[in-house]
Amino acid sequence: MLTTTSTSTAPALVPQEQVTAEITEAHAATPPGAAQPRIDFPPYRSSVLRHPTKDLRHADPEGIELVAPVFGHSDVDPVEADLTIQHGGDPIGERMVVTGRVLDGDGRPVRHQLMEIWQANAGGRYIHKRDQHPAAIDPNFTGVGRCLTDADGNYRFTTIKPGPYPWRNHHNAWRPAHIHFSLFGTEFTQRLVTQMYFPGDPLFALDPIYQSITEQSARDRLVATYDHDVTTHEWATGYRWDIVLTGTHATPLEATFDDQDGEDHR
């Protein structure tokens, strides 16, 4: 039976069972080896309406850079990588460190690159006017940070483990806990966006955004690894997650036309 939203004019939301069946069907219809997300993945409802159907408009990169924002290494303070000290008190939730390396397809470090992250708080709530689900806003957690990779391609963030949250793709839809990562190359037109997940999340099989990557081995590359050597005594748990930009072991990246999650532009 279909479940409707609270307003009589709103379209019916299909149940999870139907979305799961659509995921299975879409996986079966996708050729093996598809390591990047499908941008027209029917179980992910808004992708069908928003994915590009025509050739992208070509622009002169040098012309764009004349009016694009720029930054220098002095503009990024190391304290911006600690999302737990941005306010007057401690945020609520599991303090954790996320670290890893940014590498090219040959395993070489990608040095001195700008990285940004954004995420929900421990209750699964973003500080954004579009996020109105009934979870508390943490006054001591904004959920954004940035850093530069070092000479060996390393990055490191201190943050709070985000919670899962509901979204309106279908009835009782919940997104697995995740952190958004954005990487800039030598120019702002070279931005890449992806998401990092946590091991063992029971929502993986139910989430059409995660499942829009139809190859299991590619999905696995989005999941961080708990690292006890990164974990700090009586202070923070630790996770390690490397980002590989090209090659057969490349990290799946979101399409550049959109941040790939209509509920996550917050």
C-alpha cells in the first residue's frame, strides 16, 4: 500500500520495498565495471529529472579563472581542520579523527590541495533552512571545515561522527551517516566532490544514492576504515580514508553538474 505525505496534494511516496526492488533491477541492467555513480538512477528519484541530457556548454577555462575566487596557502588556517573548536563549547557526539592521503592513479601524492568537508551533526541535522526534520541543532557544531594536503598528500580532520537523517526520496527513507568531501585542484573549475561513509552501516543496502554506484568494489572504496592507531586515548576514535583520483582504484566521485544529493546542499 502506498503511503502519502501529510498534505492531500503531495504525491504518494513509495515504500522502501519498491525502491529496493528498483535498485536490484537497475544493478542487473547496468554493465559490469561501472565504477562511477549512475547519474540517471531511477530509484534516486530526483536524478531522473536533474541529470544532463545534452552536451555540456563549453567555456574557456582561462576566461573563467579571471573572475573565479582564488586562495593562497596563507588563507587556510590549520585550526579550520578541527570542527570541534569553532564555538564556545564542545559539540555533542562521538569525537573522531578522519585522516588519509590524496593520491593520483599511480600512487603519487597530490600535494598542497584545498580540501573542504561538510556534514550533519550527531543527530543528523544540518544548519540549513531546508533541513527542518525534528532533530536538535547543536549550537557548538557548524559542520564545515577545510585544510590543505601536506607534501605527502596527507589530510586530517577532527570532527563529530554524523548521524543518519531522513530525506524525501521515498517513504521512511534514511541516508547512511556520511561526510561530504570537496577537493580543488590548481583552479576552482577543477572541483571534485564525493562522500565518505562508515563501516557496517545497516542503511547501505537501502540507500539509492549509495547504490547508484552499481559495482560493489567501487562502493566499498567510499567506506572508511576504523584505525586504532589513529584513535586517541580517552579523546577520539580514528578513521582512515584515502582518495584516489584516477585509475582502476579511483574513488567514486559525484557528477560535476550537481552535488548529487538534492537533500544535501546544506
